[in-house]
Amino acid sequence: MSETNVRKSLSEQIARASSNKTSQHANSNESAGRKSLSERIAHANAARVDGAWSTPDEQLVEAERRTPFQVCDVYCAHAEEMLAITGQISAALPSRAAYLARTNPRAAEHPDNRSVKAHTQVGNPACTFVWEIRNNKEGALAKSSDAQYAKALDATDALKDLWEDEPWLDELQIAKALIAQIVLLDDDLRTKVLERANLMAKECANTLAPYLRG
């Protein structure tokens, strides 16, 4: 089929689809007109509840981002510093809620995947990259140049190990994985940190061993 015929065929399909949508919309309006007032009020209330779940209050999301850091005084004391770093990653990648809304609408309807927490857990970039290139043929990634694609692939490769094959992480988990990798990749940092970790482990183990070992 020639390019002209392909385009013509595509435009005809779009025109038919548009006509069908117009007809469906008209039928929908006619059906809506027959609904009782109580049914329409119930439907409106359900829509508001659904909207509240799908787009939680920004303050709630910001508070939930900090919740994992509250498990330990050290993490809590440095939460803002770590969130300033991990926030750059979480802002660039989809949340669990956003990712499932695109890839698995049925799973996205589950209350756990519509919670505030689901809006703060960050999707594994490897999963996101693969889904995007396979399913969004008109997306920015699929249409990028070879150089841009290579850079995106390198960035994905650099980040994916933080997830350790997990599909989602909160920002405390990202921070811990990021810091651990940086320490282990730097010869000077690695030596100093492992020496201090060894001393702390030895002191604590020697103190606890007589009392807690079975």
C-alpha cells in the first residue's frame, strides 16, 4: 500500500472512530437524562471520591514521603538532606500508582495501589523503560535519536541496581542503596566506612553476645 493510501486509510479510520464516539456520547447523554436525581447525585459523589483517591492532597503525599525516615533517629535527623537528593530521582520516575494506571488499570483499582503510599513509592526504572519502549510507539523514548536513547538507557542502567529487582521503593530505600553504592565504589570512602562499621559491629557484638546468644 502506498504512503498516500496508508494516510488516507488512517484518516478514514479516525473519522469513523470520531463518528462512533459522537454517537456513543449522544446515547450516553440520552441515558443520563433518564436517570433519577438520586442516581445522578450518587454518581457525582462516587466520581468525587474516585478523584480524591487518584489525586491525593499534595501535603499528604509530602508527609508520606517522610514517614519511612521516622523508624530511626539517625534517618529522621537527616531526612531532609536525603529527600533533597532522592527527590530528583522520584520526580523523574513514575510512582507505583501512576505506573499501574498506565500499565495495568485493573491492578491500579485496588485500594492499596490508590493509597497515598502508592503515590510515594517509586517504580523501578528498568520496568518503566521496557514497558515504554514496547507499548508507547509514539512516546518520546521511541522517537528519540540514537544518542538520546543511549543516554536514557545508560541512566536507567545506573539506577536500576538500586532497586535490586524490586518493583517499587520508597525514598529511604533509594537513599540507603544510593549511599551504599557510592561508598563501595570509592576506594577512600570504602576503606574509612568499612573500618568504622567493623569497629561498631565488633563492639556491639562483644557486648551483646554473652546475653543474647542462644
